[in-house]
Amino acid sequence: QVQLVESGGGLVQPGGSLRLSCVASGFPDSSATLSWYRQVAGKEREFVALIQSNGAINYAGSAKGRFTISREIAENTAYLQVNSLKPEDTGVYYCNARRTGSNYWGQGTQVTVSS
């Protein structure tokens, strides 16, 4: 059974940083593409960044510069480093995994940016 578990969210002051983690389990190998999405207030869930099993990375235009995605293949874990956080970054951050046409979601981790 595939499971994605996010962690690392929380309350942070503007200008701060967070490192979100997504542990993927239940896959037969590490070929899944892992992605981060987020849903901020008043908006639909939006793509942030993805990392393929070969290390190829793609960012949403709005994510370039402050967001860094990485992956630990041996631990089947993806990370999202977010720097210079802004109040408008507040929302739920979701991990997504895609493999051979199947699509999986985690339950999300809440990020709140507030002073």
C-alpha cells in the first residue's frame, strides 16, 4: 500500500525558513516522480516543484528562487526547502507521487507564516 507522509510544517515568522519532508512508502522501487503542491487561502491547489528519480527538477515559475526541492533516493524521501517565507505562503503543502500512470497524495502539512 502506497503511503506519503509529509512533515516539517508549522508556524514561522516572515523571513524564516522551513524544510518539509515527504516519506514515500509502498513503492516497489524508487522510480516515482515526487512533487510538492500547495493550497493557499482562496486558491486552488497549485504545483510548486517536482523531482524525478534521475534527479531532474522542475519548478513552478513562482517557486524559483525561494524553493528548493531535493530527494534522498535511499530513504525514498523528498524535501522542500522554503526560504524567505511570506505570509502569502501560508497554506497546506502536499506531497504527490506519480509512477506508471498512478497518482498518489499525502494528507498535507500546514505551513503558517505569521508574526
